[in-house]
Amino acid sequence: MILCVNPKKVKVKMKKYIHSVLVIFPTPDIERTSEFYESVMGFRAVKYLDVKEQHICLYRDDTEIVLTKASTDKVYPNRELYGYGEDAYFITDEQEILLKEFTEKGAKIVCELRLTDYNNREFTVEDIDGRWIVFGIKENK
């Protein structure tokens, strides 16, 4: 149960129905993309390549990314499709540790650690397919 505040400022206990979220990334070469997430981002891969819908599940801590085989030769990140935006946002309060780890492993950092004007402390990595992946958290919730 979590506590929520309604408009009348009365605390109400609400049952938690959603436990987590995972990200699905279509990609032309799931093995190449998986190798990047394993070697640079520290994910563990479980490959399902002998099934009808080939995919690779990537795990790190309590997060999961599913790589699926795209029918295109290119990934189209949100900023290209819609003019702005990132492709995934991972919540963490260990930004400095992750930034150091990813930088040491050769990750392309496209936005250094910063506090945004909407009060998120975050940094952004570009993955091997051109997606922008953000690691951050809201400050002073």
C-alpha cells in the first residue's frame, strides 16, 4: 500500500497494482546491441534466439530491457521521430557512480550530470543504436 494525497489533502491508502516497467527496443542487430549493453552498461543478457520472435532480455538491478529484431536497418530515436525526447529513463540516485562506470567503459555521454529546470538530477548516454538513455531522479519529491 502507498499513501496518496487527494485534492482535499486527505491521505488515502491505495493498493499497488503496477510493480515495474520494462523497455522494449527494436534493433536491426540484437546481438550487437546486446554486446554494447553488456560491455558498456553492465547489463546481463538472456538470449532467446531459437524462438519464433527472437529477442534478448537485458537485466541490471531491478530493470529490464528487451531487444527485439527490427524490420528496418536503422533505429529511429524519439528526437528524430518527434523533434525532441529521450528513449528511456532509468530512475537512480547513484548518478555519479553510474556516470563514472559508463565513462570508464567508453560510453558516449551526450548530457553531463546536471539539474534540469524541472528539478531532475540526470545525465544522458547515447547507446550504440543512437538512442538517448537517461539516468536520474526527481530532486526533493
